[in-house]
Amino acid sequence: MGGRARCIRGRIMIAIQTAQDFLKDNFAQWILDMGIAVTEMSDDGATLEIPITPHIERVGGIVCGQALSSLADTAMVFACFSAMDGFKPVATTNLETRFLSGAKGERITCAARVIKQGRSLIFCEATLTAMPSTRAVASASATFFVPN
């Protein structure tokens, strides 16, 4: 999508580079240390990915649950930004992560989308996939508060 926002069906689409820059400038260093890359922004969702490195592996070479949950939460925050047409504050009020199988491979992608958006709450879901196997390794859902 490049570095500029574009309009689709009357909605502003956040450019991938703009989203990546916002991530770099506004998120905690330990989140950035996972090497998160924004790979897609849609009108109601976002896809982010992380490389699988020894930094986030536990015994057996499996990605630790904390890294998967953090990636899911971050991806769902960016899905909220997409649905709100911009970078507005949100706060995670609950996050549930379901681990389906051990995450191994080269990288983990997380596709997140908004399933319902209200004035003060946004509900999201996400699927985490190990690459290159394309095996689903976790799913997550969260609710976000939108301060007025």
C-alpha cells in the first residue's frame, strides 16, 4: 500500500509505512524488540508479524505464549486504528489467548479484525499462524475501551 493513506469506500486506509512508524514511535521498547512488522492494513483489520528468534523461544524451540499474546494484542490495537480511521487511544480491557499448537517456523503472522465497534468499546479477534507451514497456532479475542 506504500507510505500514503488512501480512501476506499469512503474510509481512510492507513498506509503500512505510516502504521510502522507509529508503532516505532509509540509502543514499548520490549514490544519493538520482538521485531514486529506491519504487513497489511485494511478498513477493519491489520496483519502484523514477528520473526521467530531465540529471544522469544522457550524450551523445545517453541515461541513463548507471552510473545504470541503480545503480538495478538498489538495487532488488534492496529485493527482498532483501522476501524477508527486513525491513531486514537485505546486501552485493552480484556484479552483471551487460546493456544492451539506449538509455534515453530520462521515467523508468526497475526491477522486481526474488528468484529463490532461501538462508541466506547471495540471488540476484536485475531488468528496467529506459523509460517511457512500456515498452521494456526493460536487465536485471541479482546475488548478495547475508547476514551472520549
